[in-house]
Amino acid sequence: VCPSADDLNTAAYGLYLSNVRRVVDDDGASDDAHERLASIVHALVSRGQREDGLTRALIELRGREGMERLVARLASMPERQVVSALDDALHRDFLLTGAEAIALLLAAHRVALVFAYAGTSELALCDAVARSPGIELVNGRGDKESAFMAGGASLLRPCTGAAIIHAARGLTNACGAIADLRRSEIGNLVVVGLPSLASAQFLPPHAEPGLLVTIGKFAKWSYDPTALLAASGPSPDAAEPFLAKLGHALRLATTRPYGPVLFGLPQDAAEQPWLPWKVVSDALAPIEPDEADCDAVAEATGLERLRTSHRPLILIDDYLLKYPDARPALRDFASALSAPVLQLRYTRGAMLFERLSWKDVPQFIGWYEQGDPAHQRLLAESDLIVTIEDRNMYARVLGPFPERRKLAINSSEEKVRKNLYLTDDDVLIVGNAVETLRRLTEQLRPAGDRAASWAGEPTPAEEPAIDEAVSSPAAALRAELAGALALALGEVERPILVDDSQMLGGLLCEQYDRLPVQLRVHGSHGGFVGSGLATATGLALAEPDAVVVCTLGDQGFTNGVQGLAVAGQEGAPVTYVVCNNGGAISLEKQACSDDERAFDGGRHRYLGNAPNVDYLALAEAFGIAATSIRWSPEDGAAAIERAGRELAETLADALASREPRLIELQLPPLGDTWDGVWAIAGREPAKVANPQPAS
Ligand SMILES: Cc1ncc(C[n+]2csc(CCOP(=O)(O)OP(=O)(O)O)c2C)c(N)n1
Ligand SMILES: [Mg+2]
């Protein structure tokens, strides 16, 4: 009888237990003990005619002792008797297939989850990944879903998730997700299976001319090894340059600004053995991010500007908050400068992004509001504007910058220059923004001789802003809804909200001060309605300590619903909160504000939800328990309060369950519940004056 999997530790050597059982039953059948032993060893370390590169590599990496124990158990012999049989089988050099080498590299670089939606060309890679200890292979149930889930898994730690996607239809289908990952600066590796080298030129159905270069334009970087490998077929000579490119891909994905990288793998290069173990083992060494060296000249000039500024003003974009230690670094920097801090808010799309709190940085004032006279005054009175990790500080979002000296601290030159406010006289320090802040703060501190600061310190808002803009039932609904969410999220240690909810996100954004300070928020910077579901699922699977809530719109839900298959399949602990407001309210609001007769004054069925879709029934069909809560201001204040209590309790229960759950919020259609939430007014002059496309 074959011992159990745990007992034998077969997974550590990339062996499937059923295979090991067969080895005992078939290969162990000989009466001759030595023959039996030799055939067991052979069956364990080879696959058909060739050596099993993955198992051989794992034996090299983990040492032979465990394998000796395993063989001894299977052959029912003492360990010392199996040593020489193993030595005989293992003394030669060996080659790995492309699939085996990539799987080993992913594991060595701490990829923990691989989401795949494979075709024939990727099956060998999927199998090698499935066999690799430390990596979990998950069927992503879709192309863009696999990309988004790999992104979600890499949200906090780049490259924790990877995707395997099929060329060409798989990658073309996933293209939107790739572009969105780049916008949101999520670093992960996407391996794309390609046609075999011999057939690539004939463009079989799973090829497109220039596929990787073309879709690669939406990624941070891409590489197609077809030309390298086609020269001589996949051969040992090509192993080093091939793995160097793969190392480069992983390095780029983990270098700020992060982004997805695409790496092609022709089917024959995946399946055939051609990479010498020595070359592969060298490529397993740790990879360091490739951050720009600090520019000493820019930094010295920047420091001088800071020292001589009387009234510096700090403007951050939420990308800064993606650094795990952004808050203390910014607090010390703002304090050394006695500078007020405002946060830019991109208002023309999915609208909930992570925001700083005055509890983290006492000089924090709030979201920058173009129409707020106090903020205008701050800008006008400042003598130096310091922007940090700017991505969206262009005129339509921010309003025109006053003519002040500027210092930009940014991980990307390109991302700040495109916003057109830096002149030749301004300073740009490119590099890791948090490290730059730290170095500047260190040097500011001892100087003590900084120019005098703001007269009459600007005071940050310490209380949640009162909702003055709307009627009292609508204000009560907003407060109860945000309050219930805040209550449930405030009770857990690592709450993370993935927002894909347009109007609901906008509503929460207005109520941000109620949310617990430990809350981390991820909103799609690419504005991909429908990305949230898969992203949250990947995140929850990769970060078991986090408590993940995903807010999504009803139409966002419909666009991402495929992701629920994986949520249910994997039991991903995510609470999906669907805002059912009857339609695409953000679009209705936009259309009717431009022309009140549009879509028959909002009555046309085009923008409404599909009347046949039942969100609860859908969730349940995917194996996810679901509840609905009705919010109707016409039923009076007591009803709204009741809905708030019900939401807080349902959420607490869902978060504690560590299972996927769905909560549908039945919310009012367009009306004062949503007044002021989707930015349509107030920016129109800028829209005319500076007609840049919204990002
Ligand atoms: C992938 C993608 N397709 C289309 C759009 C355009 N779009 C913007 S808002 C929206 C509708 C959102 O409706 P819903 O999810 O119900 O949110 P609500 O506006 O009602 O809050 C669409 C389709 C988009 N942003 N992303
Ligand atoms: Mg909606």
C-alpha cells in the first residue's frame, strides 16, 4: 500500500501522488529487487523518454535526502541501498523544457498564484506550474479575468500573482485588463503561449501578426522570443539570453512605477527540453528592482528650493499611497516643512481612491476642491508647490496651476511631464518617491534655518464634512450607508476596499472621513467598469490576512460577472457589495446634464439595467450566499436607519464568514441621493479652456 501524499512529501519534488502510486504498482512489480529499484527511480525522475527536468531540478534544489527516503519507502528497502541507484540516475547534466524553467523561476521569485485560461499551447506550462511547490494554479475562467486576478493578487506585493493567457484570442480578449493594470500600476507577469516556432510564420488561428508588440503597447514591457529561438530552434545556446529576458521582465514588473509585462512562450519551446540546468539554476538568484539612482543635482536644487521657500504647499496624488510606508514619510516631510497637504482627486471616472487622513499626517487638509476658495487661497499664497507621485494633475482635473515655482517628486518623469506644468525653471526629482521624501526630510531637519512658514497655520478638517448639498433624507441615506460600511470595516484589522462602483464610490468619497484610517482602497485608475470583481477575488486569494470588500455598480457587476465563477470555485473571502440603482446612473447623469432631453429624459431603456437580471439569483447560481437590502428615502428616516443597521450586521457577518458573500443594495435611481456625486458641474470652463482627453 502506498503511503499518503503528506507522508511521502511527493509534492516537494513536483510529483503527482497518483503517478507515484502507479510507479509502485507497475514499475515495482518485478521480482528482482534491483530491477524494481531501478525502474522505480527511472519512473520518478523521467517522463517517458526524457528526463523530468522539474523533478530533477527540485532534487538539486532540495537535496537528495528526501528523495532517497521516498525511493526507499516505495521500494521497501533501507535508504542506504537506494543511494547508488539514485546516484546512477542523477549524475548526468540535464535539460529543462521552457515550461519547467519558467515554473521554477516563478516559484523562485515568490509568485504564489498563477491564474490561467489556457489553450493547447499553454498546457505544458500550466502542468509545470501545477506541479511546482509553492505555487497554486487556478483556473481563472476567462482571459481578462485571469489578468485581473493576477493583478489583484499583485496589488500589495508586485508579482505575487501571474497569468497564463492564450495567444491570440486570449490575449486580445484580455487586452483591456492589461491596459487597466498598467494604468493602475500593478506589476505582474503575463505569460502568453504562442504558436510553435515552425508554424508561427503561417499565422495559425492562435497567431496574429505582431501580437506581443501590439498588445505590448498597453503593457509596461513585452517580449516575444520567437526570433531568438527560431534561429536555431530552441537550443541550449539560447537559454541564457532567453532567461535573461525573463529576469528582466520580472525586474521591470517589480520596479516602480509597476506595470504588467508580457512574455511570449512558443509551444515547442514550452514542451521540448533545451535549457541546461546550470543556466536555469543561475537564473534563480534573487532579482532586485531596477530603480533609478538618485539624481544628486536635482535633489540638491530641490532641497535648496525647500529651504528657501516661505510657504510650500504639498499636493499628492493617491499613487503615493500605494507605497506601504508613504504615510510616515509624508508626515515627517510635511512637518519638517510646516507645509499643508492637499490630495488631488480624479473626479471624472470611477471615483473612490485611497485618501490620506489627518490622523496620519496632521497637516493634511482634505481632497483638493477646485471650487473651494480656501484651497484657491492656499495655491495663490504658496511660493512653492511640491507635487508628489502626480499622475492626474492636469488643468481639467486640477484647474490651472498658479505661476509658482514647482518641485515634482515622482517615480516617473514621463507621468509628470505629460501634465505640462513643469517649466525649465522647475525641479523634478525622479526615483522612489518615499525614499526621496526621506532623504529630503533628513537634510531639512538639521538645517533649522528654514525660511519662515505660513502665517496662521491652515487648519485641517477634523470632523466629517456635513452633507449640505442634498435634502435631509438623501443626506441621511448617505450617512447611514457610509456609516454602516465604516462600522464593519473599522472592526477588522486589515480592511481593503476594491471599488468598481461609480456612483456608490463617489458617495463614499464624499464621506471619506467616516471610513477607518486603516482602510486601504483600490480603485481602477483605468476606469474599467467591471474590473473590481476579479481584482478583489485575486487580492483575497493572495492576501489571506486581509479582509476584502468589493463595491460595484450593477452594470459593472454584469460586465465582470464571469469573475464570480472563480470566487465561488475558490471560496475567495470577498464581500461583494452591489449598488443596484436601476441603471448606469453615472452615464444618465452625464447625458442629461449635457442635454436634458437625452435618452428621453432618462426614461429610455438603454441606460437601465437588464430587467431579466437578478443579482441575488446570479450570485447563488455561482455558489455564493447573497442578501438584498432596500434603501428607500420615501419610507422615512426610521426605514433608512433600519437599512443601515441591517447593512452593518450583514457586513459584519459576511466579513467574519471568510467566504464569498454578496450584498445587493437596492438604492434610489437618479435623484438627490446622487446629487454632486458625479462631477459634471464646475469643471466645464476648464473643459473648454483645456480640451485634453480625460484619462
Ligand atoms: C470596461 C468599460 N466599459 C465601458 C465603460 C463606460 N462606462 C462608464 S460608467 C458605465 C456604467 C456604469 O454603470 P453602473 O455600474 O451601474 O454604475 P452607476 O453609474 O450606476 O453607479 C460604463 C459602461 C467603462 N468605464 N469601462
Ligand atoms: Mg448602476
